[in-house]
Amino acid sequence: MQQQTKPAHHTDIGFENRHPLPDPVKRSFWHFLKRRYFGDDNWPKAKHQVGKIPTETPDHEAIHNPDPKRLQVTWVGHATVLVQYGGLNILTDPVFSDRASPFKRVGPKRYTRPGLGIDQLPKLDLVLLSHNHYDHFDLASLTQLGNAPRYVLPLKNGALLEKAGIRADRYVELDWDESHHHDDLKITHVPSNHWSSRTTKDRKEMLWGGYILEFGDGYRFYFVGDTGWNDALFTEMGAIHGGIDFGLIPIGAYDPRDFMRNAHCNPEEAIQIMQKMGVKQALAIHWGTFVLTAEPVDEPPVRLAAARRESGIADGDFVAPPIGATRFFDGKAAPASTTTQKVEHTASGS
């Protein structure tokens, strides 16, 4: 019997990025702290950022009575977004806690409140988790959400989810390029250029990535997750998965550039992701909530607007709305621009 070849991103000590990039700096939690507190960059303080990010009251009527033929998204903050389409209520990377940290009094503190409270959410069908960093994988929030929704998350993250009280029969773990079917919705886990860790000793032990959702009517949705810009990766992914109707694309947490560029894209690179993946319309995420890096907290949407104009993209086709905003988008599917046929791997579960 022939031994199965291990995927290239599986290593003896965890996982590695696809098409890994050279790293210009030493990278660890301790190097980060050194740059954060003793470097030359002037990092914002959370308490001075309150009120700098616009907010808006969500459309509660639409949230609890959505039109199944029209995509609506409500930005809760950071990478937490309520996505509603095709009769499904989907939540990405739910973080409702005051800090993105393992500690109650130390770590990045929220300077804008969640646009929706957990008690204001509709009944959830699915929760998508991109990776295990504290600003994306919050055990307190997951505990509150409980076992009602089905959870989709990357390989090796299930044991962490169970710490939030989520039963093993309520989640499915996916490797890159694997798919899960929820009724007629197909969810494919795709790579991003990032990493994982919850402690100083578990770097890259749990997988990370994004998701492409294909609904029964052909509508295609892309939750990028966290990623640095990687031309080889997104050229390859665009050939395989390109032709996306709507995307959630990160635009923040990018300075100092030498330290952050392999983990977080800047607004100009977010535009490149949009173009490489053939995304028709997008909403900007991963900004305006926690001070994670050194750029001014209100800079990402300004740079996005400039990059959008430079690229000839209409203002309404890549939006950075206020926190809490509910926005509506055409449900008409775009033709896929794929040029490469992939072999599909499927994970069981309903």
C-alpha cells in the first residue's frame, strides 16, 4: 500500500505558509515587545483613540428579517462581521470582549464598542474562525455563542474551541483546499500568508487561513482572514478560485512595515488582493477596534480611498463603513475567472 504524501505546508512541528516569503526581521513575542515599547515608532494609546472611528446604528429590522436574495453585512468591529445571504446568518471571527488578550487587565484594549451585542444577533447558522490569535479567536465570546451554530475552523484548532464549551459534534476542522457542505452552501478553506500562536511556545502549531463560500445560486463570498501580501500565493489562488462576488478584506495593522508586512497587508495591498482574486465588491475589516500596530487608527480608510482612486475602483465597490453599519449588496453572481482546475478535498459533516 502506497504511503500518502504529506502536504507541503504540514511540517514536523506544525504548519508553514504556502510560497513562504523571506522575513526581514527577527520575529517572536519578545521581539514584538521590544519594538512596541522600546522602538522608534510612536504607537497610539487606546485611551486616546476613543471617538476617532465613526459608528452607526445597525439596521435591526433588516438583521432580523433579511432578504435572502440580497447580501447584507453588518460590521461589528475588527474582523467580526455578520453576513446574511441565502437564508443563512454567518458570523466571522467573533470578538466581543474588551481586550484581545489572555489577560483581563493587560493587552490590546478595545477603543470602539462592538456595533452589535451578542444579545442583538439573529439566530446564527455558522461561525467562521480564521485563526487562533486573540483578536480573532475569543473564548469568552465563543462560550456565549454556545453550541447552537455550527463552527468551521482550521486544522488543530478544535481542542481550543472545546475550551469554550463547544462540543466536537458542533464543529468541523478543515485543511487548506478542503471543503465542507452546509446544506447547499460549499465552504472551502483557503491559505493566507500568516501564522498562529496563543502562547510563546506554540507558534504555527494550529493552522490559519480564509474561506470561500459558494451558495446554491452561485453567489461567491470570500473571507480573507489575516494575511500579508504574497504575490505568488494570490496569483495562484486567483487562478483557482478567482471570480468572487463579495469579500471581507483586511486593511489595518500594517506598521512598522518591516515587522508587519508578512502578517498584515496594508490598504494598497488589499486592493491587489481584490484584483488578483477578481473580487467585485468588498468591505474593509481588521481596523478601527484595537491598537495592534503603530499606524494612526484612522489612517487605513484614508489610504484605502486613495488606493481605490489610483486603481480606478468605484467608491462603493470597496467600502470602509462606520462600525455597526449594515450595508446591502446586489445578489447577482459574477462569472468566475478561473483558469486552473483544482482537485477538491471534502471534509464530511452537515
